[in-house]
Amino acid sequence: MSVADEAGQALSPAFSDAYATVYQGDCESVLPQLPAESADSIVTDSPYGLTMIDEAKTRAALDQWLSGNDSFVPDGAGFMSNEWDRFVPPPATWRAAARVLKPGGYVLCFAGSRTVDLMMLSLRLAGLHIAGTTEWVYGTGMPKASDVSRTIDRHLGHEGEVVGSRLVDTSIRNQNLHSGSRTAMMVTQDVRSLSALAQPWEGWYPNLKPAHEPVIIAQKPREDGSVDSRKVPPFRYIAKASTSERPAYFDEEGNEVSHNTVKPVAVMKWLVSLVTPVGGTVLDPFVGSGTTCEAATLVGVDSIGIELDAKHIPLVVARMTSKDLWGGSLFDWNMQ
Ligand SMILES: C[S@@+](CC[C@H](N)C(=O)[O-])C[C@H]1O[C@@H](n2cnc3c(N)ncnc32)[C@H](O)[C@@H]1O
């Protein structure tokens, strides 16, 4: 698909093959340049805003959105200090995405279980009809905090006796693009006895971390305002993406580059096929390492992806030209 920027220059895709086209840039600038009503569905894993969103921040965003400044996003940083994750996309972004969607088309949008309220509101304020939610359940909800007993003993300066050992996996990836291989590095660590004060707290983690992520189901109403009512499975259990599903490469400084929020291809195949008709086109304005495009190719539909960060584009290329997909060389692809 050929699109033009504000100055009328054709925007070149950062990657394209027979089925998928990926643009590098801010979706707020790229979306207005895509033809209206050209996508059959939107399936996306957009920024969740996984940061401290208190009452003041929530009120500030809602005040701005409701007073007409609906592209407002509060300052800050989100998941793993990523600036792009500082808040959910504002209504103006969803409105720009909805313009590209055919009337009656569905939006399936992942959200964080603790910020799904804001994501849903933002979609609503963009004029989308909220049909409900389904869930990706993954069953590993490791709390993101220390065991309280260890924290107590660190505070007390209690070292304890060595009472055993455990194996810890510190494996590193080998220097290949689609990182199927790792160098196994299992190290042995001492397990030490706890103080009397710490013992009752062994295994107690203060942060509860749900092992599921909601997927909001929204629909662009047709011209007459009508929407559909379709049955959707309430959840799907799929394990988190394995290492072999997470592309990685080494940049010029020798630093490993990977994406830290990769969704499993199986999850994206499920969602893409749920709402994209055979021969249709799915749009993902926040495509990251390109999982939605890989899933779309695997289920036989066309896809358009947009990704803000240039360093993620080689991950898209690695994924889309991987032997695991179609053999890569079967398709022409090009990188800027
Ligand atoms: C949650 S990640 C998507 C990960 C993807 N599902 C995967 O499996 O690789 C969201 C992505 O959106 C990108 N992003 C954030 N804001 C954006 C924007 N305004 N325009 C385009 N991409 C954006 C980020 O760089 C990030 O890669």
C-alpha cells in the first residue's frame, strides 16, 4: 500500500512482503495517511500505561480529554521505564485508527488488568462501541517483588547458615537474529536459613500480579449506528512467548536488542482469525516486534503494522523472514 506523508512524499514501508506492510513512525502521523475504511479489523497490543496512575493523573487526563484536548497524554515513563508506555493511547489516536477501519469492523485491544478502565474509556471517547472483553490467561503470575522474609533479613543484617543450594538459570542468548539458541549457564546459589522474625514471612510477596491480560472487544458502528452481537470465548489459556519466539539481534555497539513485551504468536493468531475475514486486512498501529503481522501471514490475511521505534524494525524483519514462518526467501522484502 502506497501512502504519503504531510508533504505529499510517498512513505516507504520499513518492511513489506506479499502479505505484510510495516511502517516505522508514530502511528498518529502514519494513520491519517492510510486510506479510510481500508482495514477489516484492528488487533493490537498497545501501550498499557503500567506506571503509577494516581487520582491526580487520572483526573488530569480525563479533564483534558473531556474538554476537547483528546490527544493529551500525561508525562512519565511506564513498563521498564519505557516512555511510550507512560499512559494508554488517548482518544485521538483511537479515532485516527478507527478512520482506517471499515464500518462494522472490530478492534481487539490488549490492556493491562489494572489500567483496562482507562483504555476502555479512551476507546469509548473515540466513538467506538464497547462489546465486552475476553482474556488471555497465561498462568505465570510471578510477583514483581522480593520475598518479604529476605527483605527482613537484609534489613536485620542476618546472613544465616548455608542449609542447601539451588540451581539458577542465567542463560544468555547466542548472537543470532531469530534467537532459537541459548548458551545454558546454570549457576548454583546458596540457600541460607532465615531469622526467627523472617520465618513466618517466607514465600510472602506484597504485590499480587494477575496472570491474565484482558482483551477489549470494540466495534466501529455502521453508518446507521448499528453494531453486532457475537459470541466470543471468555478466555484462552496460552503459555507466554518462549525464547524461540522472541527475535533478538546485536546492535553496532554489541548490545543485544529484543522487545520486552512480545506476545505469543498463538495468541495473535487466535485474535486475528476471530475478527478478520478470509482475504481481509488487519491493522496493528503498535506492532512492536511484528507478532501481529506474523500471525496474520500464518492465518492467511494481509496486515499493516506501524512501529514507533526504529530499533524494533530489524526484529520485525527477523520474524517475517524466519525459516519458522514460510522460509523467508519465498517473499521479497526490503528494509530502508
Ligand atoms: C506493547 S508493545 C507491542 C508488542 C508486540 N505485541 C509484540 O509482540 O512484539 C507496543 C509497541 O508500540 C510502540 N508504540 C508506542 N507508541 C507508539 C506510537 N505512537 N506509534 C507507533 N508505535 C508506538 C512501542 O514502541 C512498542 O513497540
